[in-house]
Amino acid sequence: MISGTHVAFGSTLFLASSAIFEYEVSAVTWLCVAAGSILPDIDLPTSVLGRTFWWFSSPIEKRFGHRTITHSFLAMIVLGLLLSPLLYYNLSLYFWCVIGGYWSHLWIDMFNLRGVDLFWPSPIRVVMPGKERYRMQVGSKGENILMISFFVAILGLYPLSNVGLWHGLHTILGNFDVARDEYQKKIGVQRFALHIEAVDNLTMEQIVCECPVIGLWKEGLIVNHKGKPRAVGASPVYHDLFPKKSWLVKGEPLHVVSQKYDMAGRNLRWLLDRVDQEHEYYLMGELFVAGNDSKQLGELQLYHPVIYTGDIVRLHYAKAEDLERYLDMVAAQGEVFVQYWLKPGEAPVSEQVDGGVMEVVPDLLKEWL
């Protein structure tokens, strides 16, 4: 096959795999695939690489011939060993892009009349399909049609590769259960918004919005709608909004840092004094507050960040503005987790500690202090 066909076929496989496995498509990763897809033809002096590295290409062709040693599993193993340092520097995607491009070259060359010596130095030659009349001559009209078909496929796959096949399908279908399941798989590592067409279960208001997703609740999601947390889901008992059509919109990467507080003998006012409110945060936990006279007022919302029932105060993605009526309740026991949602490159979390500020130090660094 000619170089254009190899690059087009490698790119088609690259974008199709990205749509399925949702890895990054960038200029660098695509260039790695393209380089890998033409690399085996370094054994041919008239190829793109062969003309550049003629001093290497000509001896290889004279000694071994075309589509032999460089078109074999042995060559792929050697290439993998040479590129293996990439695996130790968090650059594994580049490693697999080059290897994948290299394999795509061998695969499509099997459709040539001659095939490839995939098991070199064994003389076994691998061809597809078995009957010669169905295989292609290099540079033939059939190959040109095939190359154009790959470029058309690339145009269709590129938009899909940016969102992922599963995400693309659920965007088309607008299925809420799929959106919830997708969010649950990426919770804590990726920000999402929910594009939703819904009905308010209390007012029957028709709602269309793209609302940031906060978390999970009773087989549904919690979203921020007009500055207030609302529960989205199928149950009128547990959820405020019934989704008619919805899909997730991917946002920036998310890094969550959690801090645990023992609340025995303490109140929520004490806790808020220690929360770094310069960052986005949410409170999660449960307090036992026996003996308090305060009673939970009836809430019109089916979901609320603070739920006070009996002697238990439950916090579920609560913030300071949700705690006003509970601030002075002293907990007999319980614990609260403070989740800080950090943006890429955001300053580290600090914890207010009795008259000072203490930077939170990763455990791996404490031994060096």
C-alpha cells in the first residue's frame, strides 16, 4: 500500500478506538499514529522514509527484501523495547499510538498480493483474504478508492472521537439512566453539566437548562439549578425534577481532596471556622444531636442538603448557607467529610487550626519534614 493509504487506515483505527475507549485525540498522538503507520516501509528505498534514510533503507532491502523483517512481530517487539521508557514517564498513550500505527501498517499490507512475513524469519506469509483475486495491487484503482473511503470515515469519526461513542449515543437518545451511569463512572475526576429537559414535580413547570452536576441521590443526580441544588430522577417521592430528555456535557478535569472531622462534642459553627471557603467545597456526614430542642421545618424541596430527622442531622453536599438553623447544635457523636473540588492548577487546600493556618501536606512528603 502507498503511504497515504497507511496513514488514512491508521488514523481511522485511531479515531474509532478513541470513540470507544475515550482516550485523548491531539496533534501529538495523531502524529505518533501517522509516524508508526509508515515506519515499516523503511525497508523500501522509494518510500517516504526510505528516501530520507536511504543509507539504512537500501541495505535492509538488499539483505532481507521488502515486507519481511520490518513487517514482522519481531520488529514490533524491538520497537516496543526501544519505546518502553515512555511507559515509565506517564506517556503510555504515545507508546501505544506508535505501536498501534505500526500494527495498522502490517494489517492492511496483508491485503496486498504478496502479503507480509509476519512471523519472520519463518517463511510463512500472511495474506488476507486467501484468494489472490480479492487482494489489491499497490497503487491500483481499488487502493485509491479504499484510501478515499478511509478519509471519509475520518471526517465522520473525528467529531465522535472528541465525545466518545457511548456519550455520543446517549446524547442522541437523551436517556437519563445512561447519563447517570456515565457520571458515576467519572465521579470525582471530571466535572459535568447535565443538559436537561424536565418537569418540576411540584409546580409542573417545564425546565430546560444546562445545570452543573453536584452528585448522586436516590438513583438520580443532584444538579445546581438557578443557584439551588435540585434532585433529578424518575421518582416523584425522592426527586424534584422528572427528566424527559437529558445528556451529560463534559467539563474540565476535577481533583477532589477530602478532610475528615470528628464532631463529638462540637457543633457545625466550629466546623465552618475550619473550612477553607476560598475553594469550592461540600459537606458530607451524619451527626447524632440528642437533646436539642430545634425541630426540622417542613421542606418543599424533596431533596435538601441538610436533613434533620429525630436526633440525626444528615449532610449531603451541604454548604455554609444550608446550615444556618443547625449551627449551634452540639453533636454527641458523628463525623463530617469536607470535599474540596479543585480546578487544574488551583492553589492547595488549607485548614484553619485554632489561631493559625496549616497547609495540608501529602502523606508521602511528611517523612521529609
